[in-house]
Amino acid sequence: MSLFSRAPSALCILRLSAIGDVCHALAAVQQIQQHWPETRIVWVVGKTELQLLSSVPGVEFIPYDKKLGWKGMLALWRKLRDYRFDALLNMQTALRASLLSMGIRADYKIGFGKRRAREGQQWFVNRRIEDPAAPHVLDGFLAFAAYLGVPTGKPQWRLGLKQEDYQGVRHYIDSERKTLIISPCSSKAEKDWLPERYAEVADFAYEQGMKVILCASPAARELKMVAEIERLCRFRPLSLAGKTSLKQLAALIDMADLVIAPDSGPAHIATVQGTPVIGLYAYHNPLRTGPYNNLDDVISVYESNVMREFGKTSAQLPWATKLKGKNLMAQIQAAEVMQRISEVMQREAS
């Protein structure tokens, strides 16, 4: 039975991070908006993630900076003290988010079901969704919308990017050639692929007539990775590492023809923008965290390593099982990625 039989006045979304997960949450939020356009939606989101989402139409974003600790939490509560919500959708299981939720006034505080709730989230909510059978994170977020009474369907996204976001990067796109973006880094070094194999793939794409662009954040580890890939390439790829905002990166991805990335935000930005993406996975189940509309193009060694480590399939293990083996990404071969590039580009051309 649905929680609401008519449109609620106001809803609060609590999903702080990370880039990929706020992209997933956005799909659910925008289905709620479509069904109940009159409902006020307030989203408490991480400071970095807001850089991508700030132009999303019809949502009031309130940033939270986790680096400020309790001081930041108290500031957020003061900001929200005059707000009252029909429901709070706590879409983040981290204890920090649950503590934040204590200062948000809502008739219903809704959390995940038994399979997906972690870090004691169940003690901070008074309603829990039914976890979906489909393992993907996005399906879990859509289950929140369904619990409210919103009919859910295939995700569609509107990032609300502006012309200026495109203008800052449009000149990097060559209208005479296909563009491949390689975003080589994830949030943790163990999930990164090998620089020599990125270079091998970049050389292959260049030889196929593609323009190759390397993207990364300004973080020292990521800049070092990009510099190493550049050094190993037999040509000079265009490096935009540390040179674009998140919105400019999203605009660039929107204009590109293909993205290659590990388990990271740019992979999800690509699927949001409808740009083909080849995701590279080893430590996390891509059926749970992969680019939602491009799961068929993922190259993954996760399942084979699950069997090796646990002697079971991923479906038999806890939902968020992460592997612990060393250098698992090295099991992905450059030849596999090059073959997938050819398949994707042939499919897109037909």
C-alpha cells in the first residue's frame, strides 16, 4: 500500500555522496517530480556533489560539508529549523547521514529494507521500503519513490546544464572525428586500471581515427596517473585533467561518442547523458554499481573472483559484498577493451 494517496506538500531527500550515487538518486527524484510536480523537494547533498546538480530544475539543494563535522551538522539543522516535511527519504546508509536525519523534522523518516540497510540505519527511521529484487543501487532508490506512491519506469535524467557549461569545452570536440574520453581514475587507487593498458587502448582508438581526451580531477594521484598515460602513448592525447568543472565534464561527456572509466562518477555521468560508456570493474558488483543503461558494455572480473574468494555466486552473498584480492583490475586485458570499443562504435554507427 502506498504511503500517500495524494501529493505530499514537501519531501526531503538525504543523499550526500558520491557522484555516481547522486546520479542514481536523481533518477528517482525526477520521477517523483514528474508524478507530483506541485510537491516541494528539498535535497540535502554533499558540497562536491552539488557542483554537478545545482542546475537541476525544481529542486532546492542544501549543501552539507562533511569536513566540518559536528559544526557542519549543527549549521544544517539551523538552516532547516523552519522546514517541516511530510517525509524524509534517507537514501544513504552511512551513520553520518542517520545522525543528520535526527535534526530534520518529518512525519515519516524512510530508510532501506533489511537487505540494504547498514550502520544501524533502522534505528533512525520509522518506515522502511521493500528492497527490490534487482540488485542495482538505482533500483533501490526507485523503490523509495514507489513506496511513496509514485509509478516508476525507465530512468530519465535532466541535469539542467547551461549553455555556458558547453561553451567552455565545446572547442575540444572535433566535428570531423569521433571522440573518446578516458577518465582513468576512481575514488580509490585499487579500482584504477593500469596506465600502460589505458595507453594501449588510447593508441588503438587513435589509430581508428578517434580523438582521445583524458579527464581527471585536480587530485595529485589522478594527475600523476594521467601524466603516466600520456608518457606511454605513442601519440599526444589531449589532457584536460584538473581543467574542467563537474558541469563542464558532464557537458563534454554529453558531446563525446564514447567514455571509458572504472567504477567512478564519470561512468555514471555518461549513462545519465546517454553517451555510451565501457565500465571497468573488479572490486564491486557492476550489477549493483555499474552505469545503469550500459551494463551490457561493462567489462568485469568481479563474478569470477567472487567464486574464487567465496565459492559462491554474487547472488548468494550479502548485497554490498566487496572483494579483497590484490591487483584484481590487472585481470582486465587491453584486448578485451579494444574489442568492446569496436563493438560499441559499430553498434552506434548502425
